[in-house]
Amino acid sequence: MPALDIDLHSHSTISDGTMQPAALVAHAKARGVSVLALTDHDEVRGLEEAAASADGVGLRFIPGVEISVTWGGQTVHIVGLRIDPDNQGLLHGLEQVRSGRLPRAREMGRQLALAGFPDAYEGALRFVSNPGLISRTHFARHIISTGRCANMKQVFERYLVAGKPGYAEHSWAKLSEAVAWIHGAGGVAVVAHPGRYRLTELALGEMLSEFKQLGGEAIEVVTGSHAPEQFARFATLARHYGFRASRGSDFHGTGESRVDFGELPPLPGDLTPVWQGWF
Ligand code: AMP
Ligand code: MN
Ligand code: MN
Ligand code: MN
């Protein structure tokens, strides 16, 4: 456990988390987190409430966002940290990314209906708090509620990943756009959970090189979305490319997420943390 538990990746009900921003902040505080970033998917609407709540409980808050990107035919997530949530360029970009979610969800609903879930779209909508910000996670919660899958891992494997009946191909933002929006809003760009992508070693290297060329600053090394065996591999890549390193639980909710706040190990000591110089 580091002296300061710094957690720079989490989700609220504003995207696909289960806790409202203020409750999320209180939960992080109770679990020993000192510095927290809220990084909802494609949306910054929760940052004001989270910041106010963080002030109230004495937790340092970092405004963030996790932008959906399509690179090499795969979805890649880019986290922006220390962004200005009022920046117009960022807001317009995120609006454009979000606008693809409803049509994609309708297509997922259509496909899932053929796979034996007749009311999947309406069912998923019941789990959505922020209209328009509908994600695969909301479909997963609905499918679990039907009793036909036991947990998130099972729903995704059976229905929601490429090649499965509920997966709809989709084009998100370009990598260059996401980095430009984050930088335009004064933020730092971080490749989220690089170990999660279905990219060959060569393609991952190309993506990281392109991200570096675009001025991307950091990659996540210690994240709840990596298996612990992956931490060393991404530490090596951070050193190789000269990226700063980030750390965050990717918490979505108690009982649903692989790790809760306060459970991750510290970053390897020789890496430059993304937060160096911030406080
Ligand atoms: P979307 O942005 O609609 O494609 O949904 C992506 C979200 O689905 C991620 O942010 C995760 O919260 C969740 N997710 C993706 N893959 C998995 C998985 N294998 N197990 C559990 N959750 C997943
Ligand atoms: Mn998510
Ligand atoms: Mn992600
Ligand atoms: Mn995330």
C-alpha cells in the first residue's frame, strides 16, 4: 500500500458505474483513497458533483474522462486527466462520440432479440441513469437479471464481444482526435488498460508509437483491468517508450468490479508516475 493511495480511473452512474458521483467519492474515501479521478466513458457530467463531494470529505479530486477510440479496427480507451470540463472542443468531441451510442444500442438490441432476449434494448435502458450513455455494461446487467448468465464475465464472453450475437461493430473517435481533445482541454492523455486490447504485440507497439507521436504522455500499468501478471509487462513498455505510468482501479461498482478501491499495489518504484509534479 503506497503512502498516498492514488486512483486515477473510476466510473459513476453518469456512464456505466453503479454509484452516483458523490457516493463514489465517499466510497473511495472510506476505502483509503487520497487522490481520485472520475473517468466516465465519453462524458464529463459527473465531475462537478464529484469535485464538490471530494471537497466535503477532504479527498483530492482529479477531473477525468475515458474516451472511446477505434484504432486498427479495435476499440481502445484513452483516459484524459486534469481536463477542463468546460472546454468547448472537448465537449463537442464527446458529444459526437456519445451520439453513436443509441443507434449502436438499438442494433445490439436487435441482435440480442434474435439470440433470445426479446426486450434487451428496453431492459438495458432500465439500467441507464444518464440518457444516451448506454453501454454494453447496461445490456450485461439486464441479461444477468434474466438469470441466463451468472456474472459480467460470462455475459461478455457469451454475448457482447466481437463474434458473439450481441456485438455491434462501431466506429468511435480517432486516436488523434481523442488526444487532441484532451490536450485542448489542458489534460494529460493516458492509454487505459493496454493489456486488454486484442492487438498483436506488433500492432500494440504501433498503437503506442502513434500515441507517443501524437504527444500522449502515459499508459496505465497498475489497473484493475490488468491481471497482476500483466503489471511487469506494461511497466517494461512504459520504460521502453518513455511514458509516465498511471494507476487506477477502473472501479464500476461493489461486487461487479474485479478490484475495489484500496486493493491495488503501488506502481513499480522506478517508473515516473503520471501525477509527478501535480501536488
Ligand atoms: P462499451 O463502451 O459500451 O463498449 O462498454 C464497454 C464497457 O464494458 C467497459 O468499460 C467495461 O465496463 C465493460 N466490459 C467490457 N468488457 C468486459 C468484460 N470482459 N467483463 C466485464 N466488463 C466488461
Ligand atoms: Mn466501463
Ligand atoms: Mn476502459
Ligand atoms: Mn474504465
